[in-house]
Amino acid sequence: MKKSNVTKYLIIGAAILLFGICDCVNMYKIPSIFQTIYTSLDVEPTSASWLMTSYSMVALILAIPAGWLSEKFGYRKILIIGISLSIIGAIIEAITFSFADWDINVLIIGRCLEGTCYIFSSVCIPILIQRIVKDKHIGKIMGIWAIRVPLACFIGESLTPVLVNSSSVSITWLIYVFFVIITSIIMLFVLKKNSGTNPSTEVSQRTSNKKSNINKKQFKNFVLFLISFLIIAIVQTGILNYLPTLLQVRFEIYDSISGILTSLTMIISIPSSLLFGFLCDKFKTYKYVYVIGCALIGPGAFLMFNCYGTLFVVGQVLLGLGLGAPAVSANAVFEILEPKFHSIGIGIGMATFSLGQVLGSSLTQIILDNTFNNVLFCGACLLVAGIFGAIIAMFSKTRTSR
């Protein structure tokens, strides 16, 4: 790669990563101060949990429409709308938190508005990356984009309590809004400056416009990919949501330590996402690295649920490496579907992942039960599901190799 291209792609990667982190921090700022919030609201934790659930539900509802709207009105316009709604939602929350009596319904509305930016950016930015970055480097940039989630998780859950304790919830929210505004301006400028620099994408789009419908083979392969992607989301959410509580209940580990042990898995997924993106470009296909990622998640979840010591660490490494698989999920859409279906394909993929998060949280709770006596069985279910997801992914074929 030429030095000029390296610089350009580093700037693009840095711009979308910084914005992505600031946007995704909104997802993780509530859990770290959840007890403070529901105590101040004087409501049950189940009612206050809608402050977190509403964020994911918006992603599930708007994912597919986001793809259609982006195609109809333009990716940058929809991205700007999402950013604007997120800023408005955060300001509404900040104002609400400033009053003595917080209204949970107003806070939920603010959270829903924040969630629109997450899903709009998750749909629009991969498409913009494909149109800006040369084909042989898309995987690397997508890997950079993917690590926004673990980094935001670490920053949001560690920084939010510190800021809240040193100032207030309202001021903390406004600080996050400030960084969203600054990073979004930088990102939009960088994306606009580099727009239309991938000629191969323009050619493939003109070619695909001659075709009106998706063929049966593409549809079958896309469905197989979606099934495996759904399974990844279920297993990932099941282990990450309930591992901290499981460690506290079974091994009497302090909540702060259990949180650190869980977040270490996300830290491992950072180099994993970058590696998977690199390998995707190296082998000119997402399929093999994606299947490997699916195959690692199940065993990793089983070991973390049922073992301690060295085997627990092994499971942590396996799961962390496996979480690199979602980093190349957008590449699957690009390779399986014709370019004219990429927008709706990304939207369906995000909706599928959001559905998997909802199912993973609810099904794992049902299997574990409130007594946590079914840990071995639950771990076995996650193991089988992960392996099944990998097998399903193997049967999904690409339209062409990049």
C-alpha cells in the first residue's frame, strides 16, 4: 500500500472510531450507575431496566427501515439525522436529571432518541466505508470500526461513575454530548472529503442496477448467514450479561472484580477484531475467518460458565478471539448480495443481531433460573449453539470473491 493511502485510511479509521466510541458510550453509561438511578427514581429495577432495554429495542425496530431510508435519502443525511436525535435525546435526559423528581418516561424517550444514532451509524457507516475504501482494505477498516463497541464498553462503565461522583449525572451527560458533537463533525468532514474514491464500487453498482430482484441462491446464502449471526448474538449476550452475576453467586467474587473479569473479554476482542479484518482482506473472503470466530465462541462460553482458574482464562481467550467474528459481518453482506441490496442487507443484519441480543438475555435467564442451579446445562446449550452456528456459516456461499 502506498504511503498516501496508508495515511488516508488511518485518518478515515481514526475518524469513524472516535465517533463510534463516543456514540456507543451512550449504550454503556447507564449500567454502571444503574443502582443510583433506580434508587433516585424510587422505582423497581425491572421498571428502570427499560432505560437499557429501550436502547436495544430501537435498534431492533429501526434497523431495516434505516437501510431503506439510507438508500432513498442518502447515507450522510440519515447519519446526520441520527446524530441530531442522539444529541437532543441526551440533552432531554440531562435536563430531566437536573430536576429533583426524575420522570422515568421522559428518560426512556431520551434513551430511544440516543438509540437511533447507534443503529443509523451501524447501517450507514459500513456502506460509506465500502464506497470510500478500496476493496482490498475494507476488512481492515471494518475491523477498526468494530472495536468501537468494546472500547466504549470499557470507557463508559469505568468513566461514568467517576464523572457522576465528581459532578452530577446532568453534567456527565453534557460532557458526552460535547464529544459526540466534536467527533461527528470531524467524521462527517473526513467522509465527505474522501467520498467516491472507490471506482470498483461504482462499476459494480451500475452493473447491479440492471437486475431487479435477488436470486434464490443469494437469498439462501444470506439466510444461512443471518442464522449464524443470530446465534452469535445469542451466545455472546448470554455469557456477557450473566457472567458477572454468576461469578458473584457461585464463587463469591466482589462485583467490581467480576466486572473487570468480564470486561477483559471485551479487551481481548479488540486485537481480535483488527486481526479478523486483516485476515478477511488477506484471504479475500470473510467466510473462513467468520466460521473460525463462530466456532470459538461456544467453547469459550462453556469454559467461562463452568470452570475457574486456567480453564476460565482459556475460555476467556477463546471467547475474546471469537468476538472478532462480528467485525467481518458487514463483509458477508457485501460478498453475498448484489451492491443494490447492501443497504437493506446491513439493516436486516443489524435487526438480526439486535433480536439475538434480546433472545440471548431472556433465554439465558430462563435456563439459568433465579437459583443459578442450571449452569452446566446452560453452558452446554451455549456450546452446542456456537458449534451449530459455525456449521451453518460453512454452508453460506459468497456471490464472488473480493
